[in-house]
Amino acid sequence: MFQEKPRTPEYWHGLRDHLEQKVAKFSKEMEERFNWAGPFPWFTFAFDWDESKIQARIRRIGLQPEIRFSLGLLIWLDSIALWINRDGTFRQKLQVFEAHPDDDLSQWMIHLWCDWIFRHEIGHFFCGHISRIADTLVEGEPRVSESIDLTRAMEFDADMFAALFFFGFLSQCLEKRIYQDFYGTDDVRAVFWDLGMLFGALFTAFEEIQPVDTAEKTHPPVAVRWYCFSIEGLHTFHRLRGSSVAAEGNCLLNGLVNTLMRLEQIGKGFGPTLLNTSIDVEETRKTLLAAGIDKSRLFRSWDDWLFRAPLPN
């Protein structure tokens, strides 16, 4: 029988401490990689205990960025994870529950989602989105110094950065058998199926915070966000693994479809949007290049999408 963990102060402190440790580890890795000679740590962590703020943000002080999460964001993510834990359809479909049939996996899901959110925030810094005009970027809020189109383009850019580094880290975890040990199987397709379901749920839930039909919407809709996550992510995974990712890609997409069917999103134009995002990608690229974001990059990855040929559909 499913055993739900009590949401005690220790539960929330555990999630907060996990985030702080993640930022500290990332900072140390970047300091060594770039021979950082500035103030230590390079990346700092802050936490807002306000339950009403569903918010993540990045702030730059000189070249030292601060990553801030809020308790409200963790509570909101936890509500999604709890719904998944309690929903019979999800428990039947998610492969991870075969190895953990009676467990409350909310913290594991939140860690997974925060890994992506963290990389998205770091993307804003490394991609050169935080200028001397606006040194703080709060998710969901337009930058007063920029047009909505440029703000949206920068969110897309940060999503692409997050996908590249998320799937790069995923490849490392698979090489170390971290996921295989947790899942109790060597079939990594189970991992990709679950990623499709879990991130399909997360990206759909983002619309609750800022509905897609809002004129001031600054973030990509579900289909475009999924395009960044899956297409860029699988491209990265393929380059790192040096082998076909067709099987993993099919599982990723099928996991997403199962989530959308459960959430009754399948009939709301998702398919056509997903199949016609190439124009959006190129228009986004042009917007960023016109704004000089290519020259503002603080870190150009080994396979930065902004400098590549158009991505395949």
C-alpha cells in the first residue's frame, strides 16, 4: 500500500538543503573548469521561505550569480508530485513504481524537476541574458528593458541550455548506473518513458502559473518547451553516446503522450504545434542574434544551438 510521507518542516528543509548542495557542487565544478579567480563561491544560493511565491530567479552581482528558490515553488512542485503519486493511472504507467510500488517518490520527482529548473536559471546567466540594465531575472515576469518577443526568445534559449546540460548529466548518471540501480533494470528505455511522463506533467502544469493565452506570457507554450527538452536533449544524448537514440526518443514521446492523454490535453492542438515549431525556432534565433545575444555569451557550449544549422523536426 502507498505510504505517503508527512510534510513536516524536516521534509521542506531536506528539499531546500538538497538545492543548496546542488548549487555548491555546481559552483565548485565551474570554478575548477574556468580557473575562477573571483569571489568564492562563484555561484551562491538563497532561499525564500514565503509560501505565496511560486518563484525561481537568478540575480547577478558583478560576475557572481545568486540562484534563489522559494518555498512556494517547492510546495507547488510537491502538489504535482503528490497528484502523480496518488493517481492510479500514473502509478500504473510510470516504470519507476515497478521497483518502488509502495513509496512516496515526491522528493525524487522534485529533485528531477529542480535539476532542470536550476539549469534553466544558470542558462540565463551563461547565455548572456542578464545585462547591466537588468541584473535580476524572475521567472514569469517580463523584463521591463526588453520587448516581450526578446524575453520569450531568451526563455527559449535558457530551455535549450537546460536541455543540453540536463541530458548531458543524464548520460553521466547512466554511465555510472545510478538510474539502473534505482530502477532495478538495465533497460534505460524505462527511464526515458518516465522522463516523458514527468516532464510532460511539469510543462503542462507551468500553464497554471501563466496561461498560454495571456498576452504578456513570457515563457514558451507546452509544445515549444517540449521541443527544446526532447529534440535538443536527444541531440545532446546522441552526440555523447555516439549511437542511435531512436528507441529512447520513442519512449520519451510515448511517455509524454500518456501524460497528455491523462490530462486531456491531446485534443488541444498539441500535435500541429509540435510538428510546426521549425519556423518558431528560426524566428527565435533571428531575434536573439538581432539583439546581440551571440556576443553576450559568457559560456559557449561545445554544441550551442544558436550557432548550429537549423535543428531537425
